[in-house]
Amino acid sequence: MADKTDETNNLNKSWGGRFSKKTDKLVRDFSASIDFDKHLAKKDIEGSIAHSSMLEKIGVLTVKEKTLIHDALAEIEASIFEQSFKWDKDLEDVHMNIEAALTNKIGEIGKKLHTARSRNDQVATDVRLWLKEKISNIELLLTYLRQQIVELSILEYKTIMPGFTHLQVAQPITFGHHLLAWNEMLKRDQERLSDCLKRVDYNPLGSAALAGTSFKIDREQTTNLLGFSKICANSIDAVSDRDFIIEFCSFSSICMMHLSRISEELIIWSSSQFAFVSLDDSFCTGSSIMPQKKNPDIPELVRGKTGRIYGQLMSVLTLMKSQPLAYNRDNQEDKEPLFDTVKTISQCLEIFGKLMGNIEVNRENMMKAANMGYSTATDLADYLVKKSIPFRDAHKIVGEIVNHASNKGCMLSDLKLETLKRYCEHITKDVFEILSVEGSVKSRNHLGGTAPDQVYEAGMRELKLIKEKITKS
């Protein structure tokens, strides 16, 4: 039985001329994208303003008609901002809703706006404009997060902690050095994002449905008006390309993977078993049953949301994998994964930036842990190599010394010189300079090493570059 409301629906005025039957209500609801693509409204209006300016230049519109269109679009944008605009699902999408509102305001002149364009190049333009703006915002959030990390590394450039491999104590390092490793990860992410922007920053407007248009349009003008750097060179590719979305989702997945690794360390380090750091109370929650609990919810949620971002990347990859050229309706499904990815990574970066600025470091516990697990054993092996002992022999000797210390329940630095000499006669009293964790980190005094002087200089270099980036932006 037909829905009564459906019986009164008019055919879609944007394309209904070919059809003799109304769209089934179920089909209408299933295919409408207005519930989510209305987020593109501001960019859709920007594109229409640029397009109408170009149409006036080539003589399709008069100056008066262009002005009427611009003024009406400004009023529509204001009503959308004020949330008084009435979205109509029968009009399918953001483009037709705005065009219908324009025609209602200024009559037949509004119908001229769609000359020499299609919703295919229109939506491609809208998404690129929208993503360009979001990338700029995300880059600022990344820059701020890196600044918080680098500033903390400078404060903690002398703080000694254990470095881990296989989550086992490996060698002593400085906490500042570890923080700068986080910065390097995020720095590469920022470079990936900047590189991604280069491929987002192309203007598809003028490609129309897929073959271009017979009107003598000026694509350079719309490119300049919309702030694009380049023009899409092929009309077929312009309307069907979504790999710029895939690339952004790929950047987001890698960046979230890095945030998840950082989260994992913060979760471990803030546990009572490690107690290396304490997260600010305003970024933690408690338990409804255990009053002593202070849970690191923010790092846990970021770690959890990483899987969500991976899923969005796979969604868009799968969406595109079997599509023939050019545009297909499948591409309607690119927006929700993109919108969610942008929202999620933006939230994660913003809250992480604030979290990193409110971390309390327990230097005493870090130092205590660095003195466990025979973390200076490699230094002792290097010491023997410098005494002209082949490394493999040195490795065996130190392994025997570590076994002895483990049986005695003491640290390497607690062993007496006579004991050490029983394993290798080349050991002299200067060995105790490198058996301490302080001596160990100090000895790694080279570019990229963990020595405090190197960490401080590296941190100051990075901070200078970050502040220069902030000034330019």
C-alpha cells in the first residue's frame, strides 16, 4: 500500500523530466544524503559564488543576476548558520536543497546557476574545499601537540629512565630522549599531512558530469577565487577521483597508530607497577565500585579509537576498488567515513595536546627502574671492546658477569674490582665510570644519542622550528 505522503510528492525537479513515476519513499530515504552532506553547505555556497562569478565573466549571467545570486546565497548561508534553514529529504542532497532555496528567493534567475556544472564536479569541489580547511586545522593541532612534547623533553633532558626492548629493561636513556622519539613520529605524520594537502588542493569545478562542458568556461578564475593551487587536468578523473580521501584516511591511520603507541606507554607508565608518570586528575576518571582507582581513560579511548580510524580507511578503499570510471553513486558513501575520520583525529590530537601539558614526572621512580635489569651491561661490553677484546668475546664475558651479579642479587656497579677482574684481567678501576646509569647516558654523546647535552640541543632545535611554523601559520 502506497504511503499517503509519497502520493503527494512531486517528481524531483532537478532530474524528474525523464521519469513518469514518483520515487518510492523507501528509495528516497535510502538514497538521500542530506543527513550528512549538509556539513558541506558552506563550501557548496563558496563554490556556487565562484561559479556564478565565472558565469558572469563569460556572459551567461548579467552583473545584476550575479549580484542577486550572491546576495541570496549569503542569506541562505546565514540561515544555515542560525539553524533556521529547512532541509528537505525529497531534494536528496545539500546541492539541490541550496539551489531550491535560491530559486525560491530569486525565481528563474536561480535556475541559471547550474549552467556548465554538474553535481558530480560540484560535490568533488565541495569535499576538496572542506578537507583543505580541516587539514589546516589538524596541522595546527599536530603542531601544538609536538610543542607540548618538545617543551617537556627540554625540562626532562637530564631525567634518567630505563629504555626498553621487548618491554624488558635494555639500556638507560633520558626521558627527554624518549619524548623526542614521540616528536619524530608525529613530525613525520605532519610531513605526510602536508604532502597529502598537495593532492587535495586541485580544482575539479568545470569538469561537469564527466566530459567537461560546451560553454567557454574560465577554470583559472574559479581556481583563483576558491584558493586552489592547481586545476584537475582530466574531467573524467576529476569527478571520479577519491584517492585524496583515501590518502587522508591513510595519514590519519598512521598518526592514530602513533598516538596509540604513545597511549600504551602512558597507560603502562601511570600504573602503580611503574609509576613513572601521573596524569592530571582532569584527564582521568574513577571507578563506581573501587574508590582508590584513577583510570587513564583518555589514552585508553585514543587507543580504542585507532581501530575506528583503520575501519574508515578500509571502508573507503573497499568503496573505490571496483568502480569503473567515471562517477558512480557509490561515491556518496565516501563522506561519512571522511567526516568521522576528521572529527575523531581532531578530537584525539586536541585532547592529547592538553594532556601532554599536564603530566607529572616521577624522576625518582624512573631512576630506580633504570638501575634494575643490568641496563649498563652493553656499556661494559663496549668497554671491553675498547680494550681490544673482540665483541663476541666481550659479549660472553659480560653475560657471565651479569649471571654472577644476578646470583648475588646485586647491581653491576656493586661488584668489586677483584671480582670483575676474575672474568677479564683487562678491567681496571675506570670501569665504574660506565657502570653507573649516569655514566652510561653521558657516554652516548653524539647526534641522535641519549646524552643530556644532545637531548637539550635537539629539543631546542625542534622547539625553534615548531615556533617558526606557528608564526608562519
